[in-house]
Amino acid sequence: MLKLEKDILTDKPEVDPAEGRDHVLAQEFSVFYGDSEAVARVSFGIPARLVTAIIGPSGCGKSTFLRAINRMNDLIPHCHVTGGLVFDGKNIYSKQIDVVALRRRIGMVFQNPNPFPKSVFDNVAYGPRLAGIRRKSRLSEIVEQSLTRAALWDEVKDRLGQNALGLSGGQQQRLCIARALAVEPEILLMDEPTSALDPQSTARIEDLIGELRGDYTIIIVTHNMQQAARVSDMTAFLYEGRLIEFGSTKKLFTKPEEKRTEDYITGRFG
Ligand SMILES: Nc1ncnc2c1ncn2[C@@H]1O[C@H](COP(=O)(O)OP(=O)(O)OP(=O)(O)O)[C@@H](O)[C@H]1O
Ligand SMILES: [Mg+2]
């Protein structure tokens, strides 16, 4: 079995996703780059207000799947999808979907912190301003609230006017989370959000994920098995674009159904 540094999984409650509603539902969903099928007919439901980890070896389609959820793949030429990807009862790829509105409801945080070269305040106020909020007092309120939720307020409350690029990497990543939260999304997509961070900043982000859990649906891609075991309720294991196994994190890491899952989580490949 996976050797975890402490017994993270022992205290983890077994999650029954059938109890909650599916916030995102993939039905035979594929993503192609030209003729190559990077995500291959995956079917599973991502439960609302829990943390779902997506794991698998490099190139297995994790980022492709994650980006598909808020249609970031639209910008890539020759990329197309088949099958269904349903959010809130509607197919994300139907012609009626307003992509800007979709991305407001489904926020994203990337591997490398990417704040705008603007002040801390303006980074967080960016989305709300785009959404038409102009009143300074309202913007200040949103900025404080979002930075507090992202566990960054105390560190930056006296330097809101300073350039965000002057923050440490870990602070920049929490700022990016605050920026995503400022438009009150329902889902937060995180693609290896800590892989560019030191262990201490990583721990802060993991704690933060724990605090946001319950209020947001969080989908996190990670190469770190310990991290998946620590932060997630559900885990999806992808291999060569296919969904090999999906289930509660506790079950998948302790009693996987599939040999390939076991081989991957025990570090035999990947
Ligand atoms: N823009 C693109 N154009 C063409 N092929 C792409 C593009 N992006 C990804 N691919 C291919 O799609 C497959 C899945 O890539 P993806 O980036 O989703 O994998 P991943 O699981 O996120 O990998 P990693 O763990 O290395 O980040 C790979 O074979 C990759 O080469
Ligand atoms: Mg990736």
C-alpha cells in the first residue's frame, strides 16, 4: 500500500458521493487534439462541495480534462470534444452557454502563480470590476473578504497598494486563489497549485483547501500522492486518457479495485 508519512487516511471519513449531487457530470466525454484522443470517453460525477483529486502519470490528460470544465481548451486550435460534460443541468459545450459567465462560475488556479503586474488590491478587484462593480466601498469589502478567505489578509492588509509581483511565491498563489474567489465561483479548478511552492507554502495552500471545502466544489490535479490523500474526498485515476478508477480517496488509496491504480499509487510507475 501507499506509504503515507502519517495515518492521514485512518481518520478520513468514508465519503458516499451518492449522498450529494453531481456538480459536474462527464458522460462518455472525450477531448481530442486533432485525431489524438487526450481524454477518452470518461464517465463520472464530481460531487458538489467536496474536494476531488485527479491523479495519473504525466500526459494522461489531467490538465486537458480540468481545462475542459471551464472551456479553456476553446483557445487551442484543432481541439474538440465529444460526449457530454454537464454542469448545473446544462452541457458545458452547448451553443447556449455564455463562456464568460461559465468562467465566472468556474474559477481556475494554475501551477505557476500568475498575478497581474498590478497592485494586490487591483488583482482581487479585477473580476468584480469586470462584472460591473464600481463602488470603492463595495470593492474594498470584496477584496478584504476574498483575501481573508484565501488566508492572506493579515499578511497583505498593509500593502494592498503594492505590486503583487513583490509577494513571495506562496503569497502570490494565495492571491490568485483570492482573485478567483472574488467573483464568487461555485467551482474552483486547481492544476498542480503547489508544485512551484516550498513545503511551508504548500502546507498553507492545503490547509486553505480544507477551509474552502464545504463552500466550493474543488477539483485539484496533483502529482503528489500524499497531497491527494490529505486534501481530497474523492479521487479519479486517469491513465492514457481513460478513467481507470474513481472513488472515495480512502478506498482508492487503501483498497483500489484496479491493479493499475495500485501500481501507480505505490510508485511502481508514473
Ligand atoms: N495544446 C495541445 N496540443 C496538442 N496536444 C496536446 C496539447 N496539450 C496537451 N496535449 C497532449 O494531450 C495529452 C494530455 O496532456 P495533458 O497536458 O492533459 O496531460 P497531464 O496529465 O496534465 O500531464 P502532466 O502531468 O505532465 O501535466 C498529452 O499527450 C499531451 O501531449
Ligand atoms: Mg498537466
